[in-house]
Amino acid sequence: MEWISLIGIIAAIFVFLWLSFKGLPMLFIAPVASIVIFFFNLISGDANSFSTMLETFGAGAGGVITRYLLLFCMSALFGKLVGEIGIASSFANSYEKLIHRAPEKYQKYLTVCLVPIANAIFVYAGVNLFVVTFTVVAIGRDLFRKMNIPWHLYAMSMVGSATFAASTIPGSPQIQNLMPIEFFGTTAMAAPVLSLVLTLVSIILGFSYIKIALNKTEKKGEGFMPTGEAINEETFTKNEDKPVNLILALILVFLPVILMNAAKIPAVPSLMITNVVLLIVYYRRFPDWGTRLKALGTGVTAGVMPLMTLAVVTGFGKVLTAATGFNLIYAGLEAISGPAYIRMVAMTIVFSFLLGGSTNGITVTLNALGADVLQAGGITTAAMHRLAVIGGPAGTSPHAAGICNSMHVAKLTHKQAYKHYFIIGTVNTTILCAVACILVALGLQF
């Protein structure tokens, strides 16, 4: 009885939501939610044993660790070096000077905008989505506190991270933008004109919401506290040396993008090369080898916990998709009329939300429909590539690994900040996908 299993899927998502709001870690929540699905499957008559469920969960989690361990570790090290060297703080200080030149009525808005702008720069440069918050949160905390801006608005960071910088702008080295390559034979630069138009739409939607949310807090008289109470207690490492040369720093920050797209070097080697170059160019910023080795050690290990978070949530996603009730969801999406690429976009949105992340949603969708879309034709493979990934940011469900990681690092709770992630991710992305389908139907496929 598939409908009982479907109820189990819904119940598991509610359990995930409830436990997330209670502040429990993903390493606990994901297995518990998976067990909920298992029990409902058992009631529905599914003969699969508990050990089978564990194998499914383990296969999903283990697969993520195998595929992305080096990517996460090298990306985390990159983020650590950018912070330790002083690139991030120099960028923030320069931006702060520009803010104070603006009319006073715009200063708070521009301050909030710093977080997504910094995120977009680092994400497009190659810092992993799970790791970028470690680099940016210290910058945001200090500026938000100075300007007395409600800390829950740090959630606006998603405007520049998991949205256009990861999946819409051409050439992004993020995994979301790389996944369709093996299915459609494309490159990270697929459909550059369509991508740039959609990037502009995404930016307009995101930064408009920032203004709306900030205006609401102003009317309520909100300040940095109380949502900033927990982050206010945190101590961040700062490089007190003189500011770096921003032009040189930005060139080096974007070196992974250059290596990936111009030299066609894969993501992990590109990040490795960049990390070595940063250590060589800025070796004077580390007083001795002990400091250098400590930065290397803490940088690499900083990627482990975000990777484990992604792994267990992916394991939960595997258990969810293996449930018999998932067939009803899949059948409902397959019944959508129209071109195959529209079904692909709809599947990406729904699966990204259900499975708690764009990577999971894109993977399931490409495995399920990638070949069908390619066979159906009707649009260019470049357009197929872009449509396959733009729906990923809709995966801002309460159990999304990236959202949970971002809130954990920023010391925010679901109650304080989740609404922002939902609107920026799920709502704005759905609008963007509708615009994309219309543009592709009108012939903008290059």
C-alpha cells in the first residue's frame, strides 16, 4: 500500500522539521527520520528488513564521502587561507568604507548586501557552499553589530551563495553546475547568454527581498540583539597585518575558476594549486612553520563536519527515494504535460526540496529524466544543462543540509531565520524556473 508509505515520507519530513527546530544535530536527525520511513514501509507491507534500510542509508552517505571528501577538504582549506591571510577582512574593510560614503538611509541595506556579495565572490571562486559561511560569518557579525542590524538577516547570505553563484552564472565551479556535464556532454559555461539573463533575474529577486525584509525589521525597531546573542559570544581569528592588495587578492581568489574554465583542470586539482599559490605568495603572513601547519590542519578538517552533514542527509534522501510511497510522487511529476524539460525542472524543484538540497535533487532528477530529456530533444544541450540545475536552490527545506549548516555556524535557529531561506530559495527559485522555461520556449537557448 503505497499511500501508507507516502504518509511515512510526510511524517519523516515533519519529524525532521520538528527536531531541526529543537536544535538537534543532523547526525542524529537524519537516521531518526529514516527509521520513521522504515516503520511506515513495514506497515505498508514492504518486506525489506531494517538491515536493508541501513545499507541504503550507508550507501547514500558513503557515496557522498567517497565522491566529495577531497573537494570539501580543499575548499575548506581555501576558505581558511582566505580568512587567515586577511583577504576576507581586507575586502570587508574596503566595502565598509564605501558604505559610509553612501547616504545614511542606504547604509544598513548596503551592509546587509555585503554578506551575499561576499558569498557570491567566494562561491564563484570555488569555496564550497558548505564552507563559505566559515569565511563570511565573521565579517557579517562585526558589521551587523556596528550597524545594529538584526542578526537573523544574515540568512540573506543565501542570495549570493546557493542561488545564482552556484547554479545560474556560467562557469561556476560548484558541484551543482558540474553534475549535468556527464549527462549532456556540456561544459560549466553552458548557455552563457541564457545563464546571464537568469543570473540578473535571480539578483533582482534576491536583493529586492533583502530590502523588503530589512524594512520590516526597521518598522518593528529590531536590532542586533536578541538574535545576535549567541554569535556575539564567538571569537574569530583575525589577521592584524596590513591589508592585502585587493587586486592581486581577487585574482588569486578567482584562480580556481580560471584554472577550471580556461585550463580545463578539474575542481580538486584547481583548488590544490590555488592553495599552494596562496601559501607561497602570502608566506610572510604566517610567522613560522608551526602557524602554517596549523592553518593547513584546521583548514582541511573544517570541511569534514559539513561533509558529514551532507552525507547523512543524502543517506536520508536515499531511504526516502527507496520508499514505495516515493513512486506516487514520481508518477505525479511524470504526469505533468508539456515538453520533457519542463518535467525535469519541476522534478528538480520538488526533489531538491524533499531531499534537502540541490545536489540531491539534481542527482535524482538527472538519473531519472536526463536520458529522456536528451532523447526528446527540442532544445539545445546547453539549455538542458542550465534548466537541470537552476531549480536546485529550491531545496531550502527545513532539513536541507546547507541551510542547517549555515544556521549552525551563524548561531541561528530555524525559528529565527528559516523563513528567509525558504523565500530566497524555494519561492524565488520557483519564479526563476518559470522565467527560464518561458525564455527557452521563446528560443533563448544559447
